[in-house]
Amino acid sequence: MILHQKAKCDRPEFRPALLADWDDVTFVHYAVAPAELQEHMPFQLDLFEGSAYISLVAFTQRHLRPRIGGRLAAALAAPLASHPFLNVRTYVRHQGRQAIYFLCEWIPNRLATWIGPALYGLPYRLGRLSYQYDRLPEAAHHDVNAGGARLVFDAFPASDASLAQAAPGTLDAFLLERYLAFTRCRGRDAGFRVDHAPWMQRRATVLIRETQLLKQTGVQWDYARPVSCHYSEGARCVGLGPPVTL
């Protein structure tokens, strides 16, 4: 799908280690009890009006490449460059900074499941991901299969709403506008920057068909309450900074 926004890859104030494009991004958000979730977290939960949140984020990464090195570096990165993702993330704060913390990330790329954890401390797991998109009527279909369990859900973006940024101070902005991720990398707390233009998104209706896979996150999902869904056409030239020890 053609993006409605354009982003430049040259950012004088930030020099990322990697660049990528993210296409067709679906966010499904759940409210959860903070006390139950905090015991699984190495960082303090970031709450919105007393509630904690977990989000499913499905998208397709394209053209992952080093910022420097030109065509040769891009060719070397080609085996990792393009594939679907399913992230399960929550929201934390540490040292006065708000961030994302990933509970699990499923990808179909075996090589990336070795490199991502080693370099960034990312909780990659190998899975089979099938994403399909209908244009008329508009719908996004997601099917993730791993370890004999599946997550299947469909998203239907609102046809009467235009793409827009989340309003500052709202729950939508709290959930969407995050540009820092915290991890445990080589036994240490670490963080890395994620840089892109604000999400141009619209509300969507979600139909959850199967959730057995989510039990592999270690979180009790029986009491998670779905609260909203967003769809974005994506972001270009997403910059990923190197991991830095906190």
C-alpha cells in the first residue's frame, strides 16, 4: 500500500544503526491488572489512569539495512531484510523515560531469531506468519502459528475515518507514540531508540478468532480486556539505534 506520509532517512540529530520500512501495521490493545503484569516485568510498568496495557502489533518489515555501507551492506543484510512480525509489548518507565518492553516477538526468519537476541536482547521466537490484506472492503487478516498454538485475528479499518495522528495526552497517544524500547541484553538492562514520523492511523474494529498462542507469553490473558484497535499504512525509514546499557 502507498503511504500517505513521507519520511527522510537523513536525521542529523540521530544516527541510527539500522533502517527499515514497516508496512500495514495493526495494533490491538488490551487493558490488564497492573499487579498481575508487574511480576513478569524487569522494569516498572507505565500506567495510564491506573491501568496497564499490552498490545499486539502485526506488521511487515521491508528493506532492513545498515545506515552506512551502501549497496554492499544492504546485500549482506538481505537475508534479514523483509518478513512479517508479531510483537506482544507492554509499556514501562525507567529513569524518568517512557518505553516499550517486548514480552514476545514471533518472526518466520530463523537467522534473525539468533541475531536479534544476541545483539539487542529481543525475545524473538520462530513461527509461521501469514498476513493477507483485502482492499475492498478493507481488512487485514493475521494468522500466527508457533509451537502448535495459533493467534488469529482480523482488523477492519474504519472506512469513514481519515488517517491522523493521535491527539496528545490521550490513551491513543500513550499507546502509539513510543520511541524507546527497553530490553535485557547480555544480562544487562539496555535500551535502544526507534525513530520515525508520528503514526498516521485510524481506528479499526478487530475480530479475535483464536488466542492460544498468547499463553506462551507467560501472562494471564483470561482477564485481559480488549480496549481498542488501530491501523496504519506504515512508516518509512524507521531508524533503529544501537543498544545502550542503562
